[in-house]
Amino acid sequence: MLIEKQSSYTILKLSEDQKKNESENILEFHKNFNEKYHNFKNDNLILDFSSLNNMELEEILLFSQKSKTHKKENKSFVIVCKELDYSTLPSELITVPTLGEAKDLIEIEDIERDLGF
């Protein structure tokens, strides 16, 4: 797992080795994510899976519990995933097709929190 900290968010990506066997490595990424979550639990998070071509709904749903927990702490949790039927996702799981949209969404959510929404 690659971790890229920015001032207002942290991006987590698959490492080059993890990209080789996509479905198996999503499980490995999920395991690493859970083990290291304490390191970035206070950050707005972007899980960037844009390098993957065929992510399954079940793989995205692996992160739904952490997403709920993270949002309860008043932090953003956004998953970047292209080529997915977004209408099949639960409403509490925020998923966008590009990294730029994820960054924009976090900025908007930060503004909403600052305004007390």
C-alpha cells in the first residue's frame, strides 16, 4: 500500500506489486488498511483504485464499515473507482470515478463542516 499525505487528505493506493493480481490484492490492501488505519484515522481519506480496471461491488463493500466509522468521526472517506455501476452502491459509501473529483468532494465536505452543516 502506498500512502501519500497532503495537507487536507491522505491518499492510499495499491503498490505496484498489488496491481498485478487485482482481486487477490484488494484483499491484501484491505488487510493492510485495517492494520494501519490508526495512522490515518484522523485524516480525510481517499482510497485510490483508479489503476484497476474491473473492481467488483463486493470488493468496494469491504470498506463500508470503516467508511461509516470514519464519517462518525467527522472525516471524509472517498473511494476512487472507475467502471463501476454507482447506482448499486449503498448511499453511505462515497465513490467517484476520478482522483480530481475525490479531492473536490473532500474540499466541499470540509467547507460544509466548517459552516456547521
